[in-house]
Amino acid sequence: MFRMTGAQLVIQLLERQGIQVISGVPGGANLPLYDALSRSTIHHVLARHEQGAGFIAQGMARVTGKPAVCLATSGPGVTNILTAIADAKLDSVPVVCITGQVPSPLMGTDAFQEVDTYGMSIPITKHNFLVRSVEELLTVIPEAFRIAASGRPGPVLVDIPRDIQVAEVHFAEWPQPGEADPAPRAYDADLENAASMINAARRPLLWIGGGVVAAGAGSQILELAEKASMPMTMTLMGLGAVPRDHALSIGMLGMHAERYTNMAMEACDLILAAGVRFDDRATGKVQEFCPNAKIIHIDIDHSEIDKIRTASLGILGSINEVLEELLPRVQENTRTEWLEYISALRGAFPQHAPAEGGHDSPQRLIRRVGELVEDDTIICTDVGKHQMWTAQSYPFRHERQWLTSGGLGTMGFGLPAAIGASLAAPERRVICFSGDGSLQMNIQELATAAEQRANVTVVLLNNNCLGLVHQQQELFFKANYFSSEYQIAVDFIKIAEGFGWRTVDLAGSSDPDADLANAFAGRGPCLVHVPVDREEKVLPMVPPGAANRVMIEGEKHA
Amino acid sequence: MPKSIPRTVLDVTVANHPGVMSHVCGLFSRRAFNVEAILCLPVNGGEVSRIWLLVNEDDRLEQMIRQMRKLQDVHDVRVCNENTAVFDQLSTVMAQ
Ligand SMILES: Cc1ncc(C[n+]2csc(CCOP(=O)(O)OP(=O)(O)O)c2C)c(N)n1
């Protein structure tokens, strides 16, 4: 017979799940959990804000692909962490968030620090639990991990009232740790059908989304692309699944694609859409998206198939397993005519993103960083122009190398997610490209990074404004720059130093390469400050709501 | 009840606990998809409940069903056209 408190049970179940690091912030309603955690082998990372704790967990989960855990107390702790949970939902990241709740007898009385955590978390989690007895923890905790990791991953929230944390529980046997369920198997007939559609296509194309990264299917995608000569395009979330500089890669599609990429999409006659959800930023005006193409849609989530655009063939399954079975049925084909057409498009509409690094534009600087650091460096961003520049210009080479807030587009994601990434992969370098607006959204986590000695380099592209908003106002609101230009210039070098960070300032640098090398030479957190002109834009661009062929810029490139 | 719009009934089997109704109804409200009528009864000694939702036949129905099947507490979803009659009978009682 085992005998312990609910809080001790939760912590021991987490240990049995293999959890080694947890991020969070303590408070009245989760103090019993923290007391138990203090006697655990698990390393606790004390964030400075619960949103930071949530994104730290996301950083760990995005790098490893395994569920990561974060903690918050009731009331304001919960409301603070929900943004990071909603972000995990939209990007399908497996996170288990455990929140303290006021004691069960007080629930519903507007008790101190009581909010309806269960009700508020329903639409932004994959699943949520309100634990109503201490015995339930024996099933709820493993279930939370099983659900977070199964099928299409996602966040699970477990709300535990304080009285249940301190209650005694007796049990005879430990439950098994929660594991991902096996994926459904695709039908042979569908695989045959898919193979013959590919074999018959003259201009087929692969469209790679975050689902490919989640399934770890990058190598199978590459094999298929090479065997059948299919050019590959990626969504924002699919970047890194295949090397950016691969001959068959045509880069990211959609709103901030290269023009030739969107033109290639227009011309294709078959799209193999793998782990994508037809997001409007990728498809543009969806009625005019690839009107001539048949679509084979492979996804682990049945509700994604036919959601936005009816597929000619939908295949429900895990992308790596489906491709394993599909590959032997697909014929080798050089498709010279199609590949020549793609090269001609590339020639006619040369790539806007730089092919080589440099220091005269933010895009070239991002590329330069990619040339200087190790291949396995983890790249994180915040949200804004700097995010799109990184997506367009960084030479990605590996799956799970790229962490960005795609679906929710949350400013403030970058720094804490980078800390989490570095906790999960301490031997690897983590770089976060951020903007001055975004960095200020979770700037308190500079302290967490310093305390953890996280090997994180923040490259701050500082234009002293909300850059992407500024650009939209210029292009679509007659340059009425309202509330997007900051009236004071914050001294980020001083701030970072105040938090105990090393700093490197590229402002007025006579040898930026040497300064960058200097930044990357040491371990531990380092801020690289890069002044950027407000007028530097993200181009080319499809205006919101327009079809992907309607692009601003990208016709010619000097 | 006005008969102009074709209606159908979704027969949903769910785990019986206090949060289930919110999970199911939330899927409809966030898509601005109106549920015309609801019936819910515990079955099998209260372990599970059956919810009948009277809804308009709409292009989005298939998507709604797939979304509902993703909910952990939903065991089964079926479309049962015949069951609309039960709601017709109820309306004679409730619409008085
Ligand atoms: C939390 C949050 N609030 C507001 C927005 C809207 N928004 C999108 S980009 C942006 C500006 C980002 O500025 P900055 O981080 O400095 O990056 P830059 O565009 O200048 O590179 C804003 C306000 C958002 N994405 N997230």
C-alpha cells in the first residue's frame, strides 16, 4: 500500500512520466504542490511571470516533441498562463499545465483568487480536467500526458483544488505513465489511389506543414520529393522539415512567400498537402488558391481534412507511416519539364531573400548569423517583421530547429521559449531573433535566463516601433502611424546588463562579424543589439484577403 | 415549429460529468452555429449521457461532427433524422 498526499502523488507521477524540468510560479493555491516539488529530483525553473512559465514549457516541448509541464496558481496565475496555453493549442504543442484552485468547498463563491479555470480553458486546450477527488489523480495525470501526446498533440490543463492537494490517498499500485496512442492506419485503397494520382500528375508539388515536423516525417518527405521530382513548399510551421537550400525547396508559401513560390503553386496540377491546415496566411483568398490542382491531404486530425477546401483524396494517419507505405508505390520520375518551368520562374522572379549573409539589411544579418553558428542551432523568434525576415532568410537545416508562434502570433513568445529550448537541449546554442516591441512583452524573463545560465543569445532587431503594424499602416492606412511608434528609446544594453546578461552592440560597429563572433564565443545569456531602420519592410507581401498571385513587390529585384 | 429549414438530430453519447455540456455547446457557439433544441438524459446507470441536438442541416455539419468526435468525453456521434419527431412532440408541450 502506498500512502501520501495528493500533491506528493502528482509530483511522483510526473517523475514517473520522466519529467526532469518544470517551469512555474507558486502561490497560495498551489503551495502544497510546490512543497512536494521541493523534495523531488525535478528541477524547477522559477519564471518571473506565468506567461513566461507557459512559454518555457512550450520551448521544451517544441524541441523534444514530448509533453512539458508548467505550473500556476489560481486566479491571476491562471489568467496569466492562458495565453501560452492558447498558443500551444493553435500550434499543436504538447504541454501539461497544472493549476492550483481554491479549496473545493469554496468553489463558486467568488473566493479570493478564484476564477473559473475549467470554463476559461475549454476552448483553448485539447482537453481539461477539474479534479474532484484525490483518487482521481491516479488516472487524470497519466491521461493528461496520453492526450497531450496522442494524435495531433496539444495542451491539457489539470485544475487541482487545494484541499485535494493536501488530502491523503492510499493505493496499491502505481498506474502506467501515459503514452501516445498508436495512429490510425491508412487504407490500402487510398494509398494506391494517392500513388496513381502522383504518378499521373505532370506538375505535382509537396506542401509541408507543422504536422510533418510533429510526425518527424522530414526524411520521408525528402525521399518522396527526390524520387518523384516534386518541388517542396512549406508553411511557417513547416520550416526546417527539409533543408531550406535543397534544390527542390521553393521556400515558404503565402503572404510573405517569394513571388516565384506562389506562382509555382498557381501552376501545379497536384498538391500533396501534408500536415497543413489551409491557414489563410498560407492560402491567401482560399477560393483562388491553386484552382487547377487536385489535392491529396494527409493529416492525423480528421477534422482538418475538408475543413477549408475539399480534398480530392483525404488520408487520415501519421504522415511518416503514410509516406513509408506510399513511397514504394510512387514511380521514379525526373519531370524535367516541370522542374525547368520552376527554374524559369525563379529566373523571372528572383528571390527577394538574400542568398548570402551580410550586414546591410536585417535579412542579410539573419542569414549571416546562420552562416556563423553551428548547424544544429535552435532558432526562436518573437512576432513581427523580424519573425518574417527570419522565416524568409535563415538557412534552416533540421526539423525542430525552428520555434515560432505561428497560429496565435504571440509577441513575447521568443525569450521564454528560447529559455525552455535551452533547458531541453543544454548542449545546443539557442538564438532568439526578437523585436523591441516583442521583447518588452516578456522582458522580465531576462532574469530567469540569467538565473538558469541559459545558453540563449537574443538578437534584438530594434526599430523602436511596432514594426509590422507600422508597415500595415503605411501600406493600408495611408501612412497614418498611430500608436505604432514609441516616443522614447529604451536602452536595452543597460537593461540587459542590469539583468546580468552579456551584451554586444552592433550600433556603429566597425567589424560586425568580429562582434558577432564575440557574442557567440561565450556561453550563457547574451544580448546582441542591432539598430534597424523603420523603413525596412517585409516584402514581398500579399495584401490581407487577396489571392496569392496579387503580390506587392517581388517582380524584380535589383 | 416552422418546417422551412430542413433539420436533423445529432445523437451524441458522452461521459456524464459537469463539464461535458460546455465542451459540446462551445463547439457550436464559437462557430456561430445555432442549436435549435437540446435533450439530455443519463443512461446506463448514469455513467454516460445521451445528448440530442436539433440542428439545421448545414454545410458545416460534417465539420461539427468531426470536431465533436475529437472531444475526449464524446464517445459517439450519429446523425438521426427520425428523431426530429420527438422535438415536434415536445414543441406541442413547450410552445404553449
Ligand atoms: C500579444 C500581441 N499583441 C499585439 C500583436 C499585434 N502585433 C503584431 S506584430 C506587432 C509589432 C511587433 O513589433 P516588434 O516586436 O518590435 O517587431 P518588428 O515588427 O518591429 O520586427 C504587433 C503589435 C501581437 N501579434 N501580439
